[in-house]
Amino acid sequence: MSLYGGVSALKLSWHSDILDTRNLQSTLRCGYATCSNQTNVLAFRGSESMGHALRNASKTRYRSTSSGPLKVVCVDYPRPDIDNTVNFLEAAYLSSSFRSSPRPDKPLKVVIAGAGLAGLSTAKYLADAGHKPILLEARDVLGGKVAAWKDDDGDWYETGLHIFFGAYPNVQCLFGELGINDRLQWKEHSMIFAMPNKPGEFSRFDFPDVLPAPLNGIWAILKNNEMLTWPEKVKFAIGLLPAIVGGQAYVEAQDGLSVQEWMRKQGVPDRVTKEVFIAMSKALNFINPEELSMQCILIALNRFLQEKHGSKMAFLDGNPPERLCMPIVEHIQSLGGEVRLNSRIKKIELNDDGTVKNFLLTSGDIIEGDVHVFATPVDILKLLLPDSWKEIPYFKKLEKLVGVPVINVHIWFDRKLKNTYDHLLFSRSPLLSVYADMSVTCKEYYNPNQSMLELVFAPAEEWISRSDEEIIDATMTELAKLFPDEISADQSKAKILKYHVVKTPRSVYKTVPNCEPCRPLQRSPLEGFYLAGDYTKQKYLASMEGAVLSGKFCAQAIVQDYELLAARGQKKLAELTIS
């Protein structure tokens, strides 16, 4: 699920351009714990990340302590048994290949642009393989599309609503390798949809734990009689048969059709799309079914139905920069790598043969390495492409890959909302995608007396340029339908204490039909230059899992090319010595 984006830079508590974690009081120890042993932006200058205090309300800080009366009452479920799935074992094997690879005689200096999950993953696995990554982040915050900021009250607000699925094997392995599996708060195995025709009510798809996949998913669908009729279920099942029989080859062949086109071609009633797949499309890629490639839906369904715990969801127990990104940074630094904030790239400077010479920063600094990697969103890469590269087919086909706009909304209310769950909720609103009461779902954000709703506002193309006030007004109008007894558009019921609106003009790439052939491999045709990012070629599309896997593939390509890259570096050194 692609619930993340990027915003303009704000100041955080890191004051040094180079992150120094030696003085951080952390319980984390970044070793090589195996997964099985762990049980438990495009930031255009005009983009906004703004918060408004609507009333001068004093806020009580609530923390979970052993001595105080207030405790976290959220019920977290045990970590699902995902360590023995085929996809998890493949991911774990790929991770182990970096640690077990021969130590390089001369480690490569690899300069990586972008400290989102793709860049962090690339740097982490290169460091595991014995190389020296230098990770450059333009902003003063880690995470890219999972970035978050702390406001003046000490409350965090995020770039997106981040959900970690059981079907994310490389992300799950990463948590295990860092020893932070306990930072995922697993929820009950359900999908919960609001009912627009029944304000304030929800419809559930509950996956029974006693059944294996795909029977648990089939049972969840069959037991839900509120959203689809039996004839609709039968027609949908018949429509899916080619995908079940044809497997991955069939799934990839559907890239040319939108979700709506595919459904109609297969004889699936339009009401199935309206009842289920509008919500899924917006959750997966922030766009509606008439735009989204059917390949995206089929990939998600394949993972959710073929893996028993594939659709099971977890929330991170706090803000992503500290709870997820910093452990990766600590690990990279412990192996000799560097992570530098406030290091924005101004230009990719080239050698005479068209290969990368160095990265020129806006500060005037020049960063040169043996290898150069771009792990930024595709839109930023396209802005910085040298003119001489633009007609190379590998780069030219990137023209069709464009980030989709998305808005993330946070609203703090003056009371505890009752009509919500300790879970992700599909709003089925024309303006809202998914939402969660983060004061319940996330330990760090827990508050027993007040709710904080985090909502994904999508599709956002028509709203991205509108004022925060307009966006909040529209959000409240939709929330009044979801919480008719508790919220009204005029705030005569629950009142807003404050809000933050985070706008991302270019988030994950827009997965429209016929995009798949445009996605590049991580190894570019230019010697010494590589790409990472969820838009690059990997099977999990635009998601956190896709970002992490792309970083592993990028690191793998560099490790495989070591002899060639090392020889290239020696040749360059010899030329410099002669001159």
C-alpha cells in the first residue's frame, strides 16, 4: 500500500549536517540478528507543510508509564508467522548474500542521493557487503516519503499514513536485521470499510486464522454480505479465474488496462468496482480505478490471497524518522558509512565520456565517488538529468513516469471519538482514501482523552493548490458522514484543537496503464551510475516494500559489478597520476 509522500524541509532536532548518533540514548543495538530469531517529494520550493492552532488550548501530555494511571490500552496482536514463506526466505537470502560476499580488497566509495527508504536500503546493504556509502539527503529530515516532523507542542505529523503488511518480506527482513521487530504494532487480520449509505457504520472482511491461504481470504469475502451480493461475488470470482490460472505472466499482461476497463472486460459488475476497488485504488496509488493499471490491483490481490498473513497490517509504534530510519543510519555508520543531511544536489557533472564525474551540491561542495546512485523520486532525477543523457532510451522512457499528488491531513480533536477502531479504516469517501485514529493505533501518539485522525486526502490533483483551510473544511464535511453523532462540519460537536496539512505535489509514480515498460532497471547503461526507488524495476510497485527491494537490487548490481568498478577506479587514478 503506497501511503507515503514528501514535503518541504523543516528544522528537526538534528543540527549537524552529518548525523552523529554516538550520543543518542538508544536501546537499539544494530547487529546481524536474523529475521527468524526476532519474534517480536518531490519537494518543490512552493510546496507547503503547515500547521494551524485554531484555539489557545492547553494540551496535557500523556505518556505510558509504569507508575502513572494512564496506560496504552491498544491491543496489539502477535507478530504473524511469516518467516517461513517463500517470499520471506527469498528476501532473507538476498540480505544474507551481502554479509557473506567476499570482502572487497578496496571498498568502493558509493555516493547515494536521497535518504528515503530506497537510499537507506541501498546504503545499508552496500555497507553490509563491505563498501563505504555516503548518503546525501537534500532536506534536514530522514525518510523521504516516510518523513515526519515535530511541531511546537511536541506532536508528530507525517508525510503519509504508513502501513506495514505481512506481504512485505524485504521490509520485514529489514526490521529483523536491525533488531526492531517489536516496533511494529500488529492489528487484527481484518479490512474495515465505511458504509456511505449507512453513516457511522462499517463493514468488515475478517480473515480467520485457522484457515490457510487462499481459503482465509475467500472466507472473508464470502462472509461479507453488506458490500457485495452473492451474484456479484460469483461474477467477480469468475472474472478472476484467468489471473489465478495464468499466474504472474497474466498479471504482467494486464498492465495495458485500467481497473475499470479490466473489470468490464471480465464481465464484473460496475458495482464491485464502486464498492471495493475505488477504495483499494486510492489506497494503493492515490488515484481512481479509471486511471490505475489493473496490474497493480492483481499484484496486491495475489499477495493478499496467496499468503496467509499477506494482508495483515501493522503500524509503526512511533514516528518513522526516529523509529525506523535512525536505526538504519546507525547501522550504516557502525560499518563506516556516512549520512549527510542538508546536502542538496545542484548538478550531475560528467566526464568527457558521458559518465558521472561527481555531484555538485548547492552549497558548492563537490562529492565524488567510485560509484554514483540516484535514489530520489523519479521527478527529481528528471529535473537533474544532464542534457546529453536525455535521448538515451534508458532515460527517455522515464518521461511517462510522473509522481502523483497526495495530501496528508492530521486533525487533533478536543475529545475521544468513539466511532473508530484500533486499525486502518477505508473511508470510501470521494475525497478521502484511508484514515486512522493515531491516538489509538500508535503507542507514541497515544492519548486517552483526545483523538488525532490522520487521513489521506486523495485523489488530490484538484486540491493540491488549494488553501489548507479549504482542505480542512472539505475533510470535516466528509468526517461528518463517517462520525454523524460526533462530528459536524461546523464544529458544533467535536472541535478542532489544531491541524497539519502536508502537501506532496509529486509522490509515488502514477501507476497508469502501460507504465511497466518505462520502469528502468537499477543498473544504468552508464558505467558507474545506478538507480534506486520504487519506480525502478521490482515486483512490488510503488510501496515501501518496493523502495526497500529496489535498494537491495541496486546494491546487488554494484556488488556484482565490483571488479569492473574497481578497475575503472584504478584507471581513473592512473590517469590523474600521469596528468
